[in-house]
Amino acid sequence: MLREIRQDLQAIFDRDPAATSTLEVVLTYAGFHALMAYRISHWLKSMGVPFFPRVVSQLARWLTGVEIHPSAKIGTGFFIDHGMGVVIGETAEVGDYVTLFQGVTLGGTGKERGKRHPTLGNHVVVGAGAKILGGITIGDNVKIGANSVVLKNVPANSTVIGVPGRIIKSQGERLPDATMDQVDLPDPISDRFIALEQELIELRKKLDNRDSNPRL
């Protein structure tokens, strides 16, 4: 557990330019506090301790605004940026070096039993307010845009935006390391409208030329 905590701490410095010192992170980062409480509650749960794991997780929720079920499985290098409103359900599984922004939910749909929460691969980035619901799988190196609602499996090396979430970029190679950028996500619908507008302009030009040259 100590190794995981060290990697979680290092992940903050790797991905948050506002982090200036270890003392600052340990004392003021709510996401780090919630994650430490989860590490403790998950360890207690794995030891078969009843009741107290949920007490620890609920105390962390009251103090940090982040709710992580003790039974969830979270890898190393995990980073919750700003934290408030993040929810990670009981059967959720999170890989290594994953980043969640504020307001993210890894939840269930309320209709199934057993594995009812999502599984996230390694190096996944989930934008602010995004909801990933159900026992679906999100592949490695996936980037999910802010406020997206993802209800279906997403293959590795993809970018997802929208409600419901749709894949707008997928490739055989890992996405560039600029995966923290939540601004420059492509918008295929807007691009298509622009292309249609350009086609209409070209058609109008052809019609105008035809009207001005009846012999053509």
C-alpha cells in the first residue's frame, strides 16, 4: 500500500502544474485525501473487516466530496483533479495512471447485479462531469470529453465526446501525451456542417454561372 501511495503522490506532481510541494499536496489536496482513505478502507475490506471500511469511505465522502466504495479496484498512479463530486461504484475497476476530473461518475445503470460498474484501462483521462455507466469496458489510452455520457464499450486509443458518448477518434497507436488537454477535442458534427455549407456555396456558384451563360 505504501508503494501505491508514493506513486499516487508522484502522479499529482507529474500531472498538476499547481502542485508545488509534498506538504501542500498532503495537507490540501482533497482528491489525495479521498484516495488515501480509499487505500485504507480497501485494505480493511480485503482483510475481511466488516462495517469499518464503509465508515472510512463515508467519512472521506463527508470531508472531501469524493465517494469511493471500498470494494472498487484502483491501480497505481491514480489522480483525481479537484475531486469534488467524483463517485466510484462498488464493482468499478480502474487501471494504472488514470486521471479523473471533478464531477466524474463511474456508476451503474440500476438494472443489473454483479459487475454493474465500468472497467477503465491504463492511462485513461476522463473530463469534468463525465458519466461512465454500467459494466462496460474503457480501453487503454482513452480520452473522454467533459460532460460526456458513456454507455457502451470504448476500444483502446479512442476519443469520446457527447451525450450519449460517441467515438470521434480511434487509431492503432497510443494518443499523444497531451491527453490532459480538454479544449482541443475535435467536433465531427460541426466539421460536417462546415463541409455541407461549402458544398452549397459551390453548387450556388455553378447555378449562377449556368444562369448567366444559358448556352452552358
